[in-house]
Amino acid sequence: MLKKMLFVGAVLFIASASYAAMPNGGYDADKVHVEEWDGHNNIKSESWNWPAEYKYQAVCRIPVKMDVGFWVRVVGCKDAVLKLHQDSIRKYSGTITLTVKCNVVIDLAVDWAANSGMPVSKDYANINPTSLSAPGGDVTVSLGLKDVDLAGFQSSAVGTCIEVGSVTIKVRPAVAPQLAGAC
């Protein structure tokens, strides 16, 4: 009985190996059954009749690197307003503190520009500190105006905050320049 079972096993092994060696990989479209049953689509076949394919195989892993570059962020800049108060009849001043975040040592500067037609001139405009290391910190922007010609303002400006100009915060990396890519 054992000899018969071994013989049948050997015949099945040889038959399945020769069947799988067929040019189409042993796949026979007539033996894969597709049907709708009980409202569902069904497909059925024996494992050696199921369509086979070559699968992608990993052959090489290449690391990807990038130069992040410099970045600077002034937190809440869009909503920041530098409000001035009167120091004397023709002098106004004010300060605002802002949080600056950065990934590199930066130098900071500030410029003042009066809006067109405003009867004011700059006394001073500065930023402190003028240098920050990563990850950043708080800076204070100060502005002083002199020679403010109060007669140049309309009476409708009384009791309102009117925009007389703007300060621009400028930054630059405080490192030696690198040429042609850092990676």
C-alpha cells in the first residue's frame, strides 16, 4: 500500500511540474471560472491555474538628501502693528516686540518708509538685538519720528489710529557663502 501511495505521489509531482512548465506558466483560461452568484462576482481556480506574474524585486536602495537652506519666520508679522505715542509736540515714538524663529545665525536690520504725503520724518529706526542664533528669540523694533507737522493732518484723524508709514524687518544669514550646492 505504501508503494502505491509513493508511486501516485511521484506521478502527481511529475505531472504538476510539467504542467507548470507550460509556455503560459500553466495558466489555462478555460479553467479559471468567473461567475455571478448570489449578487456577488466570484472567481475560482486551482492554485496552479491562477494567473502568475513577475513581481518587482528591490535591487538597490539610494539615500535621498537635500539642503534645507536658510529659513526665517517672524511670528505674527501679518497682524503686528507698531503704535506710536506722543513724546512732545512734534515727536512720537514706539516699540514692538516680535518673536523671530530661524535655523541659522542671522543679522537683522530695520528700514522706515513714510506713506506718501505724511508730514513726518524719521528720528531713528532700530532693532535689538541685531543678531540672533538658531532657533531664534525675541527682538524689539523701535521707531522715533520727529518734525511731525500736526497741521498736516486732517481733523478727521483725531481719535483714530492712522497709518503714517511702515517699518520693514530685514535679515541675512551671518555665515560665509557656499557656492554650488551644499550636499
